[in-house]
Amino acid sequence: MLVTEDHIQKVFIIRAEWDHDASIWSATSDDVLGLATEADSIEVLFNKLSSMIPELMVFNKLTDQPEIVYEVLARKSSVAHLPSEA
């Protein structure tokens, strides 16, 4: 929840994960019905989300607020190699 001086607003949670095999970011959400999208970079994914989320919120009648607050939880796993001893 986002609390301001005049109201409390729900924060919608978006999950983004890096698919190493496909080399894409994918995003889904339990809060935004129908949200499923992919992009080559996290920046492109954020641009897509900024237009898709409001469209889906209106389509699914999930809010009557003029603004939508959402949080993207991004996850990308990597492997780091320790230097070999000489």
C-alpha cells in the first residue's frame, strides 16, 4: 500500500525474470489480470509495462483511480567464477 496525505493506494506487484536460455525478460502478475509480456532488455520491458498495465487495468475494471502504482520485482541469476590459484 502507498499512503499519501489524502488516500491509500494499492501497489500492484509485477514479477520479472530473466530467461537465460531464451535471452529475454518476461513479466507476469497476479495483481494485473492478463499481464504476460517479454522483452530483450529490462528497459524495453519497463516501457512495455508502462503502457500495458493501464490498458489491462481499465479493460479488467481493476481500479477507478487516475494513477496506478506498480512495483517490478526483477530477478536474474548469474554465476561468478573464483580466480584459480597460481
